[in-house]
Amino acid sequence: MTQQKYLSVSALTKYIKTKFEKDPYLDHVFLTGEISNFRLRPKHQYFSLKDEKTVIGATMWAKIFAKLKFQLEEGMKVLVIGRISVYEPSGSYSIIIEHMEPGGIGSLFKAFHQLQEKLNKEGLFKPEYKQAIPRFPKRIVVLTSSSGSVIRDIITTVHRRYPIAQVVLFPTIVQGKESVTSIVTNIKWAEELGNFNTMIIGRGGGSIEDLWSFNEERVVRAIFEAKTPIISSVGHETDLTLADLTSDMRAATPTAAAELATPVLTDLLLQLQQKKQFLSAYILNLLKQKKERLVHVQKSYIFNQPYRLYEKNSIQLDQMTQRLIMLFKERLKDKQTHLFEFYSALKEKSPEKQLILAKQELTFQRQALKKAMKNFLQVQKIKMKNIMQTLDLLSPLKIMSRGFAYTTNTEHIVVKSVKTLQENEKLLLHYIDGIAKVKVLETTGKLLEKLTISDHPST
């Protein structure tokens, strides 16, 4: 066999890819399986589909993935429609998904429950956020189609029950691609006007696809954020949307919504008439009771003998007056006794008497002080005399008078040892009656034997 009969890997892979793409059975494949190896990517999605025995690669382009109304999850069973293709670089085949639904349930139903779970965790359905519907509304705004039966039923019911209320229609697209924007815009418009007491949002029945606008997150959040109380009437009684769960009240039909929004005027008028009659009867009965009480009071002794009102008080006043006088006399007597005792004590401690005692004490203390000073001076004189005698015995002059002298150098520094002297050094000999200048001729370890006296000036 020649080499030309051998195919390259690329040629074989390209041939197989062409076969796959031209095979009509592989161009539109219906496949079921579980999602595997899924990881959310910014644009195109790449994952696997598997069953109990086999795995196949799957690709989902960004445009197709954006149309999904539910979130992909690992292990989710799905129904897909796509075409089989071969990826040449690796020679592997995969399915290019063009449509996907959750296995066992519809995609809208799956998306409904996923969004419901998300919003429920955020608390959008909690009862504490529900507003009370006004009992006597003046203006009611209705968001629905202008050509449907919903608005006619609402207007008919409101005019029948409560004709004094004004019904305002905001024509709204309630089905199709533009419906979400239309519903959200009209809710915000009604909120900006701010002169409506109640808002009704509704439409007739239909499939889940027809009612899907009321399951969109933008619509649900707009209803939750609205300050005007909202009644929802979407579909039939068996239909349930996320808008119904978020609204302040849900009505099974448009007629029921109008009935929830308004009272019956004739019933109110009848109640007012009954209350008026009850109030009139109550007031007449109250006036009758007050008149009877007035007559009874006018006949009482208070008006016929008014002085009897204060007879008892007059007696009490006399008794209290006597008691007060008696207490005053007792208190005055106590004060007089206390004043006399205080005067006697004060007299004993009068300044004049205290001055005499102080003078006597001063004279005594002065005499004692003089005596003490005299004794003190005598003792101090004796001590001084003894000290002077001791000092006189220790006085250098006393010693010098016996023939002693002391030596200083010319700078008047006392010479204490011959070791500090030098030959021919001039010294000063201090006697009791003068100073002699001398010169050192020689020093020995014993007493100086030869000193030359240069002169002998007097002091």
C-alpha cells in the first residue's frame, strides 16, 4: 500500500464532522440527561450531560442561555433540543443546545418557583409589609387594558356599590414583551401623582405564558415598593402569580377587587341613619336624666337652706380657733421660761464680769511672768559666767601671754610642720604684743635651733 492511501488525523476528523453536520438525524436531536460539571461563565456555557452510563459534552451559546427562565444547577435533569457537532482540535463530539427545559416540569414553572424562593428569602411576601386597604376611597386607579372586560367590571361594580368614588384608568399592556415595562411605568406614574387612595392591578384569565408578566421580578419589586395600597386581580381564582403574593390584598376576580376596594354606599347610609336614630334617642334619654337630676338638686336643702352647708364647718372653725389660742399661750409660756433662763446665764457671762476676771487673771499672770523671767535671767547669768571662764582658759591670747607664738607665711597661712618650709623662706611670728619677720636658715626634725630675727614691729 502506498502512503497516499493513508488519511491524516485532521482529514479524518473533518470528514467525520461533515458527516455529523449533514446527517438529518443529528441536526435536530431531542436529548434528556443530568447537568454535570456546570460552572457559570461570563458568556458561553460549557458543561456535560450524563445518564447512568454515558457522558456527552454540551455547549450553549450566550444568546440561547440568556433566554432561559430558570437557573442551571448541578445534577438538574433537563430536556434539550440541539445538534451534534465535532470539535476538530480534540476530535470530540458534543451537542450544541438550542432549547432547554427542566426535566419533568416546564421552564416557566421552574422559573416561577426559583424567583418565589429568592423573593421570599428577601421578605417581600411577609404579612408585616402589607398595607391596609382604605375603607372609604376617594380616587381609585386601575392598571389594566383599556379594551378588556376587567375595567368594565370594575367600573360597574364601583358605581353600583360606591358611586362617589372616582375611578381612573391607566391603560396598561398586560401581555407580551412590552407588558413588563408598561406595568412598572404606570405603577411609578401613579406613585408620582400621589393622589390615589387605592390601586387595582388586573387582567383576565389565560395560560401561564399569558400571565407571566406578573411573575417578572421588575413588576414584583415595583408593587412591593409602592406606597399606595394595591389589590391584585390577575387571571382566575385558581391562577396564582408573584404579583398576587406581593400585593397588599388579592382578589379572585376584577369584580371582587372592586368589592374589596369599596364599601356599599347604601349600607353606609343605612348604618348612618341607624346611628343617627340611636344617637338622637341616646341624647334625648340623657337630657331626660339630666333634667330629673336638676329638679332633684333644686329641691335639696342646699338651695333651700344654704347655711346648713357650713354649719359643721363653723363648729369646726370655733374648735380649731380655741385650740390654736391655747397652743399659742402654751408656746408663749415656754418661750418666756426659756428667755429667763437664757438671761440668767447671759448675766453670769456678762462682758463686765468677764473683764474683771480677765484683769485679775492678767495681774496674776504678769507677776508670775516677772518672777519666772527673774529666775531665768539669774540662771542664764550663772551659765554665762561659767562659759566665759571656760573660754578664757581656752583662749589663744591666754596661751600666748605665757610666751607662746604661732607662725604664718607671708600669705598669712599658718605653718603647721617644718616639712612645708624651705631655706631662706620668710615667715611671720605672731606674739601677743606684735609680729616678727624671720627667715629660715635651716630645718631639722627637732625644734628649730637657729632663727634670724630681721625686725620686730609692733602690732
